[in-house]
Amino acid sequence: MAHLQCRSDFLRSRTVRVVLCLVVLCLLSPLVVCAFPTSNFYESGDDVFDDWDVCRTRGDGEDGFLHYVGGRFDPVIAAESLGANANRAYVRGLEFQQEYPDIEQRAEAIFGYAQSKVRYTSDRSQFGYMEFAQNADELLAVIDEEGIAYGDCEDYAVLLGVMYLGAGIRSAVVLAPEHAAALVYVPGYAGANRQLSLDGESGWVWAEATGGNNPFGWMPEQYMNAELQAQELVDEGLVVEALPDKPVVTISRHTGSRFVLPVSPFFLVVGLLWLISSVGRRRSR
């Protein structure tokens, strides 16, 4: 894991805050959108689960898609596209491995593919839930069918992580305050603005595909001094369980541009917990 301290600057101008509120209200206005249904989901309480019994609407907890428990996490949703579950995303990675024998060129090409084929969109705007994670194969299916897919930061991270493993490159998912990204093991990569260590092993670089122009290996400055958590992905799949005796729920995917919250509620909570922990440590000194 990498451990750094995050600093945030807040807008103090009342005028700026008013303008931002008006912009948000405009973005919240109803739009006419088209919906494309997916299946193999069921509801339990207020949450939606898939046929691996992974909760798609919550990242925390033993059944959450990031299995965030006790300050640690495991991106189990990535395992839905690895091992015996390997499908579109893993195979797409294999194709890049065949096309790009050089590992650095391969890593850059995969990054560029995700950056150009996925557009950042909030889960609330796309699915109607404050949080709704997609696995890598679901995202690739939309890309193959429509040319462009939509997702938020953890969707990008999981897609990249699975494709890199398929391409024979080690990868990890990293959590920062209010954000998620991918880490890629490319020792000595000269294009990175920061080399990172994971579990004492150097050679990892940041893969931030949510930005439209930033290159592979570029790490945003605000995360250089932030406390980070990272988990390397392993090529093992989840066992598919039979769906419980509950009605299957159809989740509609909206292609409109409606936007509600730019940051996942899960990452807001994690960021708040990190902030509280940091303040507590400072006071105890």
C-alpha cells in the first residue's frame, strides 16, 4: 500500500457557490433518454445483487463489489471477468498482447483504448442508483455493440485491471479519497511522473483513464500526498451461484447526459473516514 496525506482546497467565494448550485440544478433537470435493459440481477432490501451474489449498489461490506471491510478492500467485481469467468475484457487484453510485443507500448495502447471508448458518467445518471458498479465484460459488451460505453472511476479501474491481466501485465485497483484508479506494473517506465511501490515492490505506475487528455503513467498531484490503498488483482474467478428464489430485476441503462453527483457516495464515505482518522492522529500527537 502507498500512504500519503491528502490536502483539499475549498471554494470560499459565495458567488462561485451560487453559480455552482445553479449549474447542478440544471444538470438535475429531467432528460429524455433511451434505456437498454440488462438482466441477471435481483433485489434484496434497497440493494441490487448479481448472480455472483455481489452487491452492485454498495462497495462496502462482505458482499459489496469492493468488499471494503475494516479499512481494507478486495475488488471482487473484477473476479467476475477473470479465471474461469474470463470473457470479453480478458480476451481483448490478449489481442493487445499479440498486437504489441513491447510491454510499454502494450500498456499505453490498452490505456488509450479505455480512455477513448469509455466516457465518464455518474451511476445515478446512467442507472438511477447513487452507486451501481459494472464489471469489465458488461462495459466491453456496450463498447462492442455501441462503440462507446459509460462509467465512473471504479468502472474504468476494473476494466483496465482485467484487460491488463489478459495482456500479461500485472495490475491493481487503487483507492484514493473520493476516487479509484488502476495501477500497472511497468518497471522503469520513463513516461510516469511518479513511480509507486505496492507491498514493498517498486515499478508500479498510475493509470488514470477518466481524464480525456492525460497520458498513461500520469498521477494527479492531489493524490501524490494522499493516503492510498491498493490491491493487486489475481487471475482467479468467482464461482457463479444459482440465483435465489426472487424475481429477476431489469436494470435500465440510460444514454442521456443527466448528471447528479460527480463523486461516488462510497468514496465520499471512505474519504470522510480517512479525514476523521487523520484528524484523530494529529490530535493524539
